[in-house]
Amino acid sequence: PTRYTLRYITNDRAASLAVPVTLDEPTAISVTLGVDFALIDTATNLTLLTGSSFATASYDYSSQRFANTRASVDAQNRVARSVAQDVGNRLAAYFSANPQS
């Protein structure tokens, strides 16, 4: 049987950082990922830990479509790894401080 459930809600967005008037295209894009999470004891349905985490990464915008797609995916992967590491560290800290859980 599963002892814990980790529930989470993510939100992401991309935004232009700078748009030169002469080009009418952004020179850089910022990618942000946020997550709200809750660790729940499935036996009692009690919430043991809640938290939020977010990370931001940016990439240079290019006139080449494939380069933009690849850079966007890389930025999304960077923020996902960062948020996952943060949530994992918080869970590890919780279980370290509460070994009976």
C-alpha cells in the first residue's frame, strides 16, 4: 500500500525580456515554472507538509526557428530540474526531521 501521496499543481509561463523597437522581436525570453505541493499521509488523509517552489531561466531569442525551439526546451528542462531538486530537498528535510513518519 502507498503510505504517502504528493499532490502538486504547476504553472508555467514565458515572457519577453527585451523587445528592441527596431526589430519588433524579443532578444531574450524568460521561462518560469512554479509548483505548489502537499505531502499527504494516505492512511489518515492528514497533510504533513505543504510548500511552493519556483525557478526562472532565460534564453536568447534567435531568428532561427529550430534554435528557438531547442533553447525553449532546454530552459524548460533547467527550471524543471531546479524545482524538482528543491521539492526533493524539502521532502528529505521533512523525513529527516520526522523519522517516525
